[in-house]
Amino acid sequence: NDTVINAVVTIPAYFNPRQKTLTNEACNKAGLNVIRFISEPAAAAVAYGVHLKDQSGKRKGLIFDLGGGTFDVAILELENKKIKILATDGDSYLGGEDFDNSLIQHCVDVFKGEHGVDLMTVESDAERSKRLKRLKMECEKQKCYLSSSAKVKISMDSICGEKSLNVIVTRDAFSKLIKPGVDKCMKVVDRVLEKCGMKEADIDDVMVVGGSTRIQCVQERLSEKFGGIKLMKQVNQEQAVAHGAAILAHGIENQLDVVHCRYEFGQIILSLTEL
């Protein structure tokens, strides 16, 4: 029941000074004092650094953070328990919602082909908005199921009058639907590698963050790009950013010069250098 006053706040890697200022103002209005901003990929790097602490020598890692509405990539260097962020890039208009929209459009196209009715235009604005909201929720749910199932059925009774929607979507079909979005992700990865003057072979570890990285074709494309590398998924993908921020906040609270936290498998000491 303690009241939280001070906070470490995570922000997208591409935020400019004005966006940081607006975020800080919003936090202040909410009663929070921002003691440090940390980019989301940097926070994820701290969380994953815990699992790389026993690796010897200098290692290069790539954080691939694909959330619901934004996408961040960062390249980091880990040596002697020190994490240094070498480069970041991202897309503020790319994420899981784009994949949802691709699935929604597919359902709309199938329904129009079967019934000659366009769900995007038929009926009043209010009815259309309500119907599309239902469809979006169903598509998002079934998209998640496709991470573990070979196919799903998107069903909605009386979606338009007495007409119902029933669409079977296989994992392969879904992969084709979202390929343009995944291609955009890979282009961002190429940009951040270019910033560092690095090639795929220079990366030792690839760490996935964000719920959208649970999608099979995203994982497959990313692994293939880095020569079939086994992706690091030791940290919960949805919680990695918050996990890293919590470790950093703990270190600051205890007036440590390093990020310092204790886990069941021993003491972790990391230091972080951002861009």
C-alpha cells in the first residue's frame, strides 16, 4: 500500500526532447517524479543482461522490441557486466495492431466475397463502429492463438443483419498477410546494423521483446536473418522492459552507482551506458 512518488520511466528509443518533456509533464500531473528516463530497448537490455552475466569476453546483442503499436531495435555491447547501447532505431507506426488490421481486412474481404456486403461501409457509422470493434477483438484473440495453433476460426454471429462471419485462417495464410509489416521490421534491423557498421554475423545474441514477437513467422524471419540463431526468450516478452526498469530503479533507490539486484540464483551487478 506504499505510495509511489519517484519513478524510472521507459520511453521509445526514437523519442525526441519535446516528446520526453511532454512525457515528464504527464508524469508530474499524475503525481510522479521522474528520476530517470530510459529507452525501452535499454531497459530490456538490462533485463537480458542478467542472463548474459556469466558470458566471457565482449558480446554484441540485438534487442528486437515489437509491441502493439511501436517497434524499437537496439544494438548493445556487453563486457565485464557492463552494458553499452551502441545504436537504436525504430518505427512509431509499426506493431501488432498492424497485424490485427491485416487480419481484419482479410475477414472483410472474405465476407464481401461470400455475401456481397462491405462491412467497412454498410449501415450507420455507429453500427459500423460497434461491429468493427467486435471484429477487432476477435481477430486479436485469434491472432494470439495462431502462435500455438496451426489454424483458427474467426466466427461472429449476426455481424450484419442475420449474416454471420466464419473465416478459417491458417498460420501460413496469416504469415502471408503480415509479410509487408515483417519486411518493414527487417528494414529497421538493417538500418541499425548499418549505423554500427556491422553485419548480421557480428551479432552474438538476439533478444526478443514485446508480445508481437510471439508470432511464429516473426521469430522465424528474425532467426533466419541472423543465420538460424536461437533467439533469447528467457525474460517474459511482455514484461522485459518493465523488468529492466525495475532493476534500474532498485539500484537508484539504494544509491548504487551500478544496477544492483539480487535474484534466487545469486547477485547481479550491471552498469548501463546509453547513447
